[in-house]
Amino acid sequence: MSTESKNPAQEPVKLDKSTELSMRRTGMSFQRTRMSADRTLMSVQRTALSLIGFGFTIFNFFRALKAMPEAKVNMNEHAPRNFGMAMVILGIVLLAMGIWQNVDFLRHLRATREEMREEGLIFGESKFPVSVSQAAAILVLLLGLYAVFMMM
């Protein structure tokens, strides 16, 4: 059984099985590429969350240590806060860059997919769902900003 492909410049064309299979595989490769971009964003998110958490922990540890009367800590008063804030800010910047890169890449991927669909090279039945990774990354970014304000 053959399937028809709609090409805007031409009338519907009958497709043989191998052509249809190739078009479907190409369409699925777009989905795999999108999921790969989400995995890359999750890796960036994991690294950024580690930096943010570690920076905030350093800040709180030395603040608590300084409050202990029996602890004899001999260091610059603002050193732990500055180092902790630097790590949190580094995590925020890393995450913001990762989000921007992901959004830019997915925008380009969607445009390429749409061009191929309009040319009749792939089927365009499935859509790219909303990225849960992007939503989580934005929430972690907000958490990092909250941590910076708490450290000030």
C-alpha cells in the first residue's frame, strides 16, 4: 500500500514503501535530535545546580563557623561570601547560557523541520512537545537568583 505525499508545488505523489519509510525515519531523527538537546540542557543544569548548591553551602558553612565562639577562624571577613557568591553566579551564568543555546538550537531545528515538511521530504504529523528540561532549567535559574539575593 502506498501513501500520498503533499508537495505544495505539485499534486499529491504516490510513495513507495522505502520512500515512506525513509521519510518517517528522517522525521523520527528530528525527535531524537530534540531529545538529545534536552539531555544536553539537563547536563548543563546538573552542573549549574552543583555550582549553585556548593557556593551557597560554602557561604552558610563559614557563616555558621564564624558564629561559633570556640572556633578560631582567621580569614578575611568577606572571603567566604565572595567565593560562595562567585560560584553561585558562575552557575547562574552557565545555566543562562545553556538555556539560550537550547532555545536557539530548537528554534533552528523546528525551522529546518518545517522547511523539509513543506518540501514534502518528511511527514509533519508530530509536533515538538514543550520541553520539561527547559522549564526545570528556568526554575533552577530562579533558585540561583534567589540564592544570590539571600547571600547579599
